[in-house]
Amino acid sequence: MKRMTLKFVIILLLPPFFCGCVGMALRLSPSLLPNLTQTFFEECDSDLARQSLPADLKLMEGLLKNAPDNRRLLTSLSMGFTGYAMLFVEDEDEERASLFYIRARDYGIRGLGPKGLFLKKSGLNEEDIRADLSRLGEKEVEALFWTIMAWNSWINLNLDKPTALAELTITQPCLERILQIKPDFFYGAPHVLMGTLLAARPALMGGNAGKAKKCFEEAMEIGQGRFFLVHYYFARYYAVRTQNRQLFISLLQDVIQGHPDELKDACLINTVMKQKAIKLLAESDDLFF
């Protein structure tokens, strides 16, 4: 079935919204909400996306008030706030991005339903986490991925806080579970996230450059070189850590010379990664010694 745009979804839902029947509209139109998670990243014009996403997210938060347990809507919000913070906020305002990541994480946990309630508990140990994770299957992969993407992004921005590092004991087993269930989710994005974790941390904290490289290479193969998020994170985290300037330049040039619209449902990500690649390449003299 042809995908509906977010604006068309809005047109369909606004009349019952004003009639106080949003909850009924969401229940009667369950096929509409999954499309919300797709349309975010299909927009190739980054300026248009940057201007429109906040309003779209607020609209969905309004819908959520009438259907607070709608897991599709909760997952869409987790994905939306994660993407907005990652693509448009993080480079300019880390504190504001951190708040969006927490918001996205909390929506994602709620989107997991009863099976995800354990993630709200304090004092979790790795054995208990893995036991609870074993109850999650392919139906929960999308919500779990965006939850962990947001959570790890928050951790990366708050490494100066002791609590941030401690929470890696929760997020890494979750990511490993995603890789067990559906490693090719969203063009291998779980491999990108694992590669980033392994490359960003020192060896004493569980980092491993060799394993990180394999993760990025696996993601590159899954996305067939068309998902620019892989190239950018591969360059930013692995190539810089290992001081491989040749690889760094090659990866970023592939993005700069590439065509974002070759991957329709990741066109926005590819477009923004292309912009980020240009800026990162210009910083190469400061990153390599």
C-alpha cells in the first residue's frame, strides 16, 4: 500500500480531534500510525524537516493525551525526538539535545508496553536485565531500538556524569538483544550503534576498536553503502580513534559525493549526514596528529 504522508494523516485525524474522538480515530485507523515513523526520514529537504518536525511532534503529543497507551504512537514519538535531536540539535545545543533524548527514551520505554517496565527499575543487574530482555521479540524491536538509540545518545553527551556510565550496563545488553533478534533493522543501524559504543570508549571501559570496525563493516554491507549514517559514524568514531586519516577521508568523501535520495526512507538522514560530513572533513587537521 502506498505510504501516506504525515500531512495526510493529520488531515484525517484533525476532525475527530476537534470532536473529542481522537482515541476512537486511533483505534479505528491502526494502519496510519506506522506510516508516521516512516515519513520523518523520507523528507530530503533538511530545512523543511527542521522547521516542520517540532510541530509534527507536538501534534502527536496532543494525540497521545487521548490515547496514552497507544504503543505505535509512543514508538513514533521516541523515533521522532531521537531523530530531531540527533540531526538538528545535538551539534548546536548539547543540553537541549539531552532533554530530547530523555524524552525519547521515556516514550520508547512506554512503547514497549508491560514487557519494558523493567527498564524503569533502579538497581538492575546484568543477569536480571538479560532475563527480562529474553521476553522481548521482533514485535518490540522498533521501540527497543529507538529507546536505546536515545539512551546511548544521552550517555554520550553526559560522560562527565557518573550515572551516565553506569547506565551502559543497561543499554549494551539491550542493544545486544536487538542484534540477536533483527541485526538488519533500519539498514543495520544496530551495528552502527554497537560500533560507536565500542569505538568511543577506552579499552578499560569495554571499548574495542577491532570489534567496532567489524560492526561498521557489517552495517556497511547491510546498507550496501547507501546509508550515510554508517560512513559518518565510522569516520567520526573509529577512524579518529585509530588515527586512520586515509579511511576517515575516504568515508567522508563517499558521503559528500553520494546521492541521499538513493535511499528514500532515509533521505533526510543521508542529507544531514552529507552536511555533517563536509564540516567534519574540514576539522581533519585538528583530529589527526
